[in-house]
Amino acid sequence: MHFRVTGEWNGEPFNRVIEAENISDCYDHWMLWAQIAHADVTNIRIE
């Protein structure tokens, strides 16, 4: 499935479409990369 993910990455807005198995997998993907990059992800929205 494809999901549109919007929010802020270290204060910079982002708008991406990614492929994931479900919403939980999509969220985990973003949080993993945020942890690796020591980034602050806020206002995340997954559609």
C-alpha cells in the first residue's frame, strides 16, 4: 500500500509518499529513520 506522510523533520515541512504494509509499518519506518538521523519528527500525519 502507498501512504502519504506529512509533517516536520527538524522543523522543515515534508510531504512524501512511501510504500508500506500498513499504517503501523509506515509509522515505524519514519521513526526508525528519525532515530538513525537523530531527527525530531513532529506533526506527523499518515493518510
